[in-house]
Amino acid sequence: MTAARYLSLAVPLAAAVAAARLERDRGARAAALLAFVAAAVGIAALNGAARRYGWYVFAPARGAYRGMPVDLWIGWAALWGPVPVLLRRVLPLPLALGLLLWVDVVAMPALHPLVRLGPHWLVGEVVGLFAVALPAQLLGRFCADRRHLRARTLLQVALFTALLLWFVPSVAFELGDGSWARLTALPPSVALVVAQVALLVATPALTAVREFAARGGGTPYPWDPPGRLVTTGPYAYLANPMQLSAVALVLLTALVTRSVTLLLAAGAGVAFSAAVARPHEKYDLDTRYGEASRAYRQQVRDWWPRWRPYPSRSPAVLWLDDDCGPCAATWRFLARRHPVGLRIRPAGEHPRVLWRARYTGDGGHEERGVAAVARALEHLHLGWAVVGWALRLPGVTWLAQLVTDAMIAPPHPVTPRGGPCPTPSNACSTGPSRRSVSTASPASRRVPSPPPQG
């Protein structure tokens, strides 16, 4: 059994080292490391499912985590994660998955008595292949080749969420104190409050990830960064929104599960960020962006947010229909609070026909409807920015837009001044002063001009 454990670790690691020597690209090697982490976390979850459904169990052994020998775990993760990613040019994904299945089908019976197979162990193999190996391969391959930005961002979010909210606490409970039982024993009303607090704490991080992808064309993974300096969204207030949210979520989990070990893990995370990640990040940003990065870092702190946003390089524009009552009220609301780096202009001055409010940021980034107003809230102060970030969460934007269209301000065309009518109906005048199908009175159209920008 000792020889089997040794070979289960040595052979996959040797294959990973040999494959890494063939792959010279640093980004691809970093992507292979990410695939290894994804496979390791997934195999840990798969082991729990295997014990529950009787697919397989491991013989009692020293150096095990929840009944799984650590050396076998590491070797398995290396085989399912980095090796096929590093060999992706000669191993297409279907062929790689087929080979992984064949290796497991041959190796699992050969590892007896270290591995004791149940009658339906092949079901576990298929589940593991599609639920663990496939996502790990997609994540590693997409990051290595820097393609499918949205897919690799979503996969990274799923991995970091599982790592932060399940794997790290589970390890802390296994090695120290605390238990998931304290969380599952909460009354439903209390559990709902905890879930809402967790979502609020996670909102800056989720919005920051989206900002990286939408405005920078990159992901949170340090070796798959944005191609441009991102200073908008949560980054207009805080330099490390993801790290702050991560530490806060760990602290919340530690509080609910009463785990001192998890509290120490949160402290270790802060220390690692300050001593290791911060200098590396500063050097990388200064190298790539020079004075722009240094100016940003001088005004935006790592752990304590600004109250007013950091001004962007060029002002953003929010286009609102000044003939629409709710839109005019929104205009007045924003203008009274002196937004930073935002101009508000009548939709009739836009060169195209607009059906909803539109936000245009630097670099040509655009948002429409509720998302556009949520973007504008980020230009006020931290309190309203948090509201804007929450409105831009996946699913929340859709629901808010649905309610707005049904009950507040349904979409309606606003034509450019002097431009053609969007439809050949009598509802639209061809005169240059007619900009909307709205029939609001002239008095309702009086809205204040935007104030000078701060």
C-alpha cells in the first residue's frame, strides 16, 4: 500500500514537470496551476459525495484528509488539472477527457486495498469527470489561451467562491475548531439574514470582478490580469475590493460557526496581502501603467474606502429623456449631489434613437436602462455606489428593469434633434423640436442643467 501511495503521487507529478518543460509560456503555466487548484477542490468535494453514495472509500491511513490520503489527492489533482492543460496543443479536450477516464478505470481497481470500490464506482468516475475534470480543464485552457473571457471569469468566480466559503472553512474545522453544524442549525429566519449580509459583503467583490472583465478585459487571477488600469466601479473607492470582501466573508463565516481557527485564517490572509501580494501588485501595476498607477495609488487606499470616487480619466455621460417625468426626477436627484466625473445630457442630443437611459463611460463602455442609472450612482458617494453595485448584480438588474418598465417608466423612443422619426406613424412629428413620443407638458420638461463637475 505504501508503494501504491508513492506511485500515485510521483507519476502524476513527474508528468506535470515534464509537461511544464515543454510549455514555455509563463501564462500557460500559471493557468495550469489554477487548473490544479480547481481539480484539488473538486476532488475534495467528490470524495465527500463518494462516501455518501458508496462509490468508493479509502482504507484508513496516516496523512489523510477526511479519509482521503493526501498524496493520492495531490497526484489525482495533478493528473486531472495541469497535465492536460500543459499538453493542450497535442491533447484536444475530448481526447484528454477520454484518456483521464481510461486511466482511472484501469488505476482504481489496481489500487486495491488502498481504494475499496463500491458496486457503482463507475458512476462516481463519470460524475467526477464531468463535474470536476471538465471544469478544471475548461478553466485552465481558457486562461492559458486567454479566450472566452466571460466563461473563464465565471469559472474563476465559482472556484474562488468554493475555495473561500467551503474549502478553507472545512480545512479550518478539520484542523482546529468550529463546525458546519452551527450554521445548518440556525433558524430559517436567522439563516436568511446571514445570507443577505453575506451577499451585501460580497457585492463589492462581485462588481469588481465584472469591472475587470467589462472595463479591463481581464480576470481576478494575477496571471490573467486586465489589459488596462481599472479605476472605475468599486476601484474608484478602494484598491482591493476583492480582498476586503474575501476577508469579511471569512470573518462572517468564523463568527457564525464560532471558529477561532478561521479567525486566524482571516488574519493570515490580511498578512499575506500586505506582505506578499501588495508589493507584487504595486510593482506589476507600476511597470505596466507607470505614472497613472502611482497617481491612483496615492489617492485610493487598500483597505479603507474613499467617500467620494476617484475621478476617471475622462468624464462619463448619462443620457436621459428630459421629456420623461421619472427621467427628469432622476436628473434632478443626481445633479443636486454633484456627481464626480459625470455629465448628464438630454437623450435628444444623442446621435442615435434611444429607448432607455444610456450611460457611456471612458473606453466606449455603455450601459442601458436601470444599469445606466446604477452606473451613475457610482459617481455620487460610497453609500449610493453600494446601491448601484447591488443593482448591477446578475439577476437584480433584470428584475429592477422589469419593474421599472412595468410600473415606472416604460421604454419609449427619443429621436435625435432634427433626426428622422423612428417609426412612420403619426405619433412622431418631423419637426426638429420634437424629440419624444411623450406628451408631457412644457412645465414638466423644465429640469436643471447639470452643475459643474467636481
